[in-house]
Amino acid sequence: MNFRSDNTAAAAAEIVAALTAVNDKPAPAYGEDVWSRKLNEAFSALFEREVRVFTVASGTAANAIALASVTPPWGAVLCHREAHIECDECGAPEFFSGGAKLVLIEGEAAKITPAALQEAIVRNARGIHSVAPSVVSISQTTERGAVYKPEEVAAIGEIAKRAGLATHMDGARFGNAVAALGCAPADVTWRAGVDLLSFGATKNGAIAAEAIVCFDLDRAEEIARRRKRGGHLLCKGRYPAAQFLAYLEGGLWLKLAARANALATKLGAAGAAHVSTPVESNQVFIKPGAEKLAKLRAAGAEFYDWSPGEARLVVSWNQSEADIEAMCRLLASL
């Protein structure tokens, strides 16, 4: 019963078929192939406006390159204390930006509130002696599985805009968020003030397919240059491009994410007595204590410890029904 992370899951059959389909003959390199040339059009249709899309190999690269494009070395990235860019990227945003500082903000369920964001902006705008707030970065879903509603993103985006900051969204699990919200992708991104989106597919059925979606076309040239300089202009660009085209076709990305979300809801109901953060996507946080977590592991469950006595269970797009049923029984037994 592997609930360690959705990045442990296999690739979806549609993704594998797409890779096979583009693998039969030579194709131009560095994004000049026919599949890569379709990406801007496909994503523009998805987001209902013209966008530029840049594929990269990892979510860390997507976040770091995007943030570096809007943050000078003396700038500040405002983010939650539990944000992936703070806890799990080994200083990549600071490295790619040439030294920008991450300014950490508190908030329930790893969500930034407008009031907390406003306070952080004021606290770090003290002239030449302070870093210059440059961008706010939010995660969708958050590192505790919470989902920002369109109006919540818009409130943050409005504060950022008034302060002259860009808004970045880490969408490693963007599919799970949109599937949970049931809204148009545009409603929770550019219409709500988001300038840059790290659009993840790897955790939801793809193979090393991540992208930076640029809603502000004036920023596209710098992102393109930084991607190349940072070693993420992929030579055989047809492979990530083919994955994204298949991922979006027919709403596959939402279908896969919705299944994971629904199964996570079942786990949350079974372990309701110990759920420590409301279940809104495909992540379930429980805090039954170390002894009971040891009992789960002894029964064959795999998961990450999150804090003392607390664990994170992540449901993958292809999690087996047998895994869910067995885990539900275990959680109920606690």
C-alpha cells in the first residue's frame, strides 16, 4: 500500500502511447518539431488566451526558472513556510535567481492569506537595507493538499499587483486542484492575477513532463533565455510535447486527477478521527500519534512522516481499489 507520493506512480497508457507515436522517425531538435509547435496553441485553448509554454524536465526547474525571471538577486520571493520552493528544492530558486531571498509566511493548510501577505510586503519594504519584494508564490494544491478558490487567488493577486509584485503559482498538482474546483483553468490563474504558472503533469500520469506557462508575453523571451542557460532546453523536445498534448486531449488530465481526489476522500472519511487537515484533493494528512503510525506501517502501509505523530498519504491516479479498501480498514481500526 504505497501512499508515499503520486510521483511513484506509473505513466498513464495514453501518455505511453503518445511517446510511442512520436518515436518512429527523426524530428527537428530543440522545440522545432511539429508537436512542440502545437503546445502554445493547445495551452492557449485551455487557458482561453494566448500564452507561451516552456517545457522543462522537473518541477524544481519550472519553479526556479519562472521565479528567477521576475526576481533580481536583491529581490524577495514571498511564499508559505511549508512551500515546496522553501522545503524541497535545495535552494534552487535562490541559485537560479543569483541570490534572491525567500520570505516565509504562515497560514493554515499551507495557504497564504491576504492579510499575512500584506504584512510580509510591508515588513520587507524598508528601502535599501531590505530585500525588495518582487513576487508572491502560491502552491495549487498546497503542500497540505488544500485548494485555493478563484476568489482567494484573486485576493492575493490584487495585493501583489498593487504592490508591484508578480504572482507565480506552483502547479505541481494543478490538475488535482482544477478537478476539485470544477472551474475553468483560466479562472484560477490569469483571470485571478497569476502571471506565471508551473504546470505539472509528472505527478498525474506523465514522465518528466513539466512546463512554465507564461501569461504575460512580455516575459517570454527572458524565460526562454533562462531555460537555455539553466540547462533545460531539451534537445528532443517532441517527447515532453507529445506527453502534454495527450495529457490535455479530451480532458485526460482532469479525469486522472479526479479519480485520485475521489479515492483520497474515501481515505479521509475512514480516518476522520485523525485527519489533521481537511481533505480537498489527493493528499490526506492524519495525526494519530507515533504508535498508531507504526501500526499502519507494520500492516504494510507506506507514507511520509510530516511532523511528530503526523503522516501524509498521497493517492495516485492509478491507485488500486484494493489498496484503498485495505487502507480504509486500517484507518478505521485506529
